[in-house]
Amino acid sequence: MQTNILRAAALAAALCAGTAHAATYPFQDPNLAPQQRIANILALMTPDEKIAALSTDSGVARLGIPSFGSTEGIHGLVQRGESKRQREPIPTTQFPQPPGMGASWDPELVRQAGAVQSTEARYITQSGKYRHPMLMQWGPQADLARDPRWGRSEEVYGEDAFLVGTMATAFTRGIQGDDPTYWRGAALLKHFLANSNENGRGNSTSDFDDRQFHEYYAAPFRMAFEDGGARALMASYNAWNGTPMGVHPVLRSLVIGKWNADVISSDGGAIGNLVKLYKRYPDQKAAAVAGLKAGINQYLDKYQDELRAALKEGTITVADLDEALARKFRTTIKLGLIDPPAGNPYAAIKDGPAPWDSAAHKAVSLKMALESIVLMKNDGRALPLAKSRVKRIAVIGPHADSVHWDWYGGTAPYTVTALAGIKAAVGPGVKVDYAPDNAKGAAVKAARDADVAIVVVGNDPTCGPNMAHEWTDAGTKPCADPGDGREGRDRETLALAQEGLVKQVLAANPRTVMVLVSSFPYTIGWAKEHVPAIVQMAHASQDQGTALAQVLFGDYNPGGKLVATWPAAESQLPPMMDYDIRHGRTYMYFKGQPLFPFGHGLSYTTFKYGKLRTSAPALAADGTVDVDVDVTNTGKVAGDSVVELYAAWPKSQVERPRQALVGFRRVNVKPGETRTVRIPLAAQRLAYWNTQAGRFEVEPVPVKLMVGESSADIKLTATLPVKR
């Protein structure tokens, strides 16, 4: 026995060092089929080892099988340091929060961001300096921002299922890579499903019908699995139509049965919630067993003693454990963790300088920050600012000299604040005055003395510095600012308290630019009416200030677009717990006039759209057509146009949305240039869920195609017949 233990320890050390070549067990033979290798692993494991491997530590030390580990990763790795484990913080590239990434409307860039994140995870896992396994990254976030009061809106790409699904697919592809055999990392999507209220989330129920399940709430997850190759997700805290997601039959019937999921994780404490909040099971053991039976094979909760007891008494069997682990070890194999490193292109990511310090990773970070910026208003060409005409600038506001972290953001290798970015852009020849607020009239004085005032306002993503200590059984404590929200706490209002500061600054200097650094929409009706220019961007980018300065001074022409409908008043929203989006949610069903529509975003140039056409006169129900439109830059500077393609079904026999995004493309167009933009349109993208038949169907009715610069700014329309 001692000899076997020593042999296993030596093998584990060799595998971690990337030097193990001689096969000791059949599972180490990469020429065997995965199911054979997994069967051998399971045959060698003890019941205790099997139960232990259902945690985030997926390794089997005795057999030399490394764990793929885990980390949060929705806009950069989260390794802030852990005092309990004596781990130091690890700096990693930090992108804008997902609403900012979504605002780029650039899935290729989002894919690159996923690759940056995953490369850094490989480096931390495999380098001699760290050896901290984190190949499974808990991202992308595929939930939907159906209500702007949701405290976790900062974590998702937007309100539209197709946009979010496209971005989740791209980020998944970036994480997992494009090697035909191995994954660079493993993406785990959060949170399945319809998890968009924080207050009471531990046992709330999201109620809606099968059509909305398949067409809206589940659509981004489906796209990431079917189109992006995702194989893992996390079940959400809430219930769907009364059944908690962690034990919902849909995990077996759809996620495992149709989408071929390998890893299904519970959320933190969710097993315990089944007992103390849902009161669905008498104790932790019964809840842990129910999770296993439902398909959970990664627990973020107390479960090991419970499953050992359940195994002893016969409530579960070794076969139950084997089924769960057979799925989980497929991820181990896809990551190449038990293969010789020579054939795995990602095994070599461990030597040399840290990748987050590389020019390549910094370039992707800056580009993402630039593309995420939305020019919301620009009256009288207030922007861009001419450096040659500005001798004194006032930079004002509580967000002017900080880059806020958020609960799912890590430690950046560097950060550039708005103040630092502006100072660097204008150089020593321009005086820059800074006032964080108007205490003792500081903001007003700075604005009055300046040629231009830039006031930087927004939300605090963590509602203060002590979020880690402000949890209760019901979530997190209320935020001091009722317009703020965070995980565990929904927003109480959409009003921006700091709009008062903007009013004071504008009164002192009519040349005021409002920079709104925010995780979600605000009802800034006064600012929209009075402030000459408004720029919006998400939090947490390490290049926040650099990107902002490039936009303000015209070194970069903004092209970002809003990813959510900004209501003019909270009265336009249905009740928070009404999950039926047909009652007025998203641009598809919104009632009344929004403050800013979904897809809105201006440019320093102008574009003309022309010649909307399709590659075929009709679309077969199982076919695809190309939709082409000519885009001409009619201004004097190069800029990015985001061509947004919407569809409507005026002759549908079933209820359909007013309009739905079915395609988009961001392109750069030079002054005077005309570019033909091509957007493929598959008929399946036009399908609805037939509840009686239990499948998606494409109606043979004409579809109205609409191309525009926002959901409310349609430039061209055409009718496309759809044939059986």
C-alpha cells in the first residue's frame, strides 16, 4: 500500500511538472476512447474519493489526476488573495463589466477577451510561481437584464436574448480555444435560469410559460452550448414555476439530455437554501441527494458527510456517483490534464513573463474599453474637445479619480482613472483642476474657472468597501444610495442622486460634459434635456481613463451601443417579480417612450444606409439568406457603424414581439467610403417555440426586415417571404 501511495505521489508531481510520459494506468493512454479512460478512473477510485471529487477540487491525488480548479471569470479572473489560504493577490487583465463588453457589439473582440482571460488562467495554473488551478472559469454570464432595477445587471451583456447569446457564445469560444482536441479553459455559464431579482432570490420563483423559457430566458444558454461548445453551467438560486433550479427536472431533460452538459454546479449555499428557505427537504442530506439525482456534480455547499451517509444507508449508490463523475471527467480530458503535454498547445503556457504584462493583452484590454463607450448625447458638437482650444479643464465628481472594483472583478496590473487619463492626454501645458464633490463649493469653483468641465458620476458597484461583511440570509444589506444595487440587493430607484452635482456644475459652466460610469440605466431625464454631451461607460476596466480621454479629445470615435432600454420613469416598468416580458419588458414589448432606446449610440460622424437586399428572393424554412446593406460615411472622420438588423412578423398566427434583433455587425468606415455589410440570416433565427409540438418552428409568413442605428431609429425596411 505504501508503495502505491509513493508511486501515485511521484506521478502527480510529474504530471504537474508536465514531464509524465510513461503510462501507469490505462486512463493515461490518450489513444483510448474517453469513455474507456473515464471507466478506468472510476474503477480505481474509492467511494470517498468519488464524493470528494464532486467539489470544486476535481482531482484525484492518489491517481495523479490534477484538479481543473475554479475561478470567477466574467470580465477577467478574480484572484484578490485569500488570507485563510495564505494566497497573495494575482493581477490579471480586467475588462469592462459585461454591459460594457456587450456595448461593443463586437463578438470577435469579446472572443479575444475570453482568450486573454483563459490564457492567464492557464499561466496561473501551470507556472512554477503560482500552481493555482483555475482552468474552469465561471463565465460567461448568460442571464438577461429584463429589469434595470436588478442589482446584478452589472454582470450581464444586456436585455436581448440574441445579443447576449452571441456574446456568451463568443466569450465561451475565447475561453475554450479553437484546438480540435483540447480546450485552453472550460467555460461555466451562470446562472441557469431567469435569475434577475436579488431581493428574496434564495427562494423566489420566476414564473413564465414554455415559450418564454425557450425563446427568451434559455436562449443565450442554448446558443453558448450549441454554437459555442459550452459544456458547463451553474444552476441559479431561484425557482422556475415553483421548482428550484438546482433540482429542476429540466437539468436532466434539456441541459444534460439535449445540450450534453458535463458539469452542473450548484450556486454557493443553494443546497442549504433548499432546506432553510424553500423548506423543500427536511435536512442537508436530503437536499444534497436531491441535487445529485437532478444532475448536480459540483457542489458549492456542505455535502460530503451527507453523501457518505446517504451512500451507507442506500439512498444513493456508487452508480449515482459514477454517472455524475463520468460527465465531470470529460472536462478533465478535454483540458488535457492526464495527457502528455507534447500534443497539447496550451500545456506550454507557463514559462516567461506574465501574460497580463504583455503588449498583446494590454491591446485587447484598451480596445475593449474604447469600443464599450457609448456617446449618448452630443448637442452642438460639444464633443470632441479640441486640445488646442482648452487651457484649463475641471475634472469633477466622485468617480473622477477612481476605477471601481466589483464583486466579480479581480486585481488589475494597473488602473487608469479618468483624471489620470485626461492629464496624460492634454500634457503639462493644460491646467487640470480636480474636485471630487462640491464640498465648500469646490466643484462649482473648479467649473467656473475652467474652459470645460468634465463631471464623472455613476454608481458604486459594491455599495461601499465592506460588501464582503454585509451579507444576510436574505442577501446583502440595503445600499446607502437607493439608486445603487449589487449582488443580494436590488435597486430601490432608477434616479441618479449625483445628478444634483451635474446641475451645480452646469450652472457654473455651460460647457459641461457628463460622463456616466454605470452598471445599469438611470432615469436621467434632466441631464438628457440640459447637458450638452453625455458619455456612458461601464465600470472596472483597467484602461478606463485612457479610453475615456481618447474619446473626449477625438483620438477615438465612439461607436458603442446601449444594451438595454433606458426607461424615462420607473412607472413604465412592470412589477419587479413579473417575469412575463410581454407585459412591457425590453424593447420588444416596452410600453411608452423610453429615455434612450435599446441599441442607441452616437458617433462623431454620420452614416447613410442604402440598398437593403437579400441574396435570395425568399427564405426556405430550413435555409439561410445573406442580408446586405450599403453603409456610407457621410462625415469627415472615420467611425464605427453598428448595423442592427431587426425582424417583425405582421402576419404571424401567434403572438410575436413588436420587433426582435436577428443580426448585427460593427464595421469601420472611412470618410466618404461605402461598405457593403453582410449579415447572414438563418431561418431558424426567426422561429418560435411551438408549445404543443415541443419544438421550434419557422412560420411560412412574410418577415419584415428592418435595418437601423437603434431599435427606434430604423433606416430601411424590406419584406422577405418565408417558404416551407
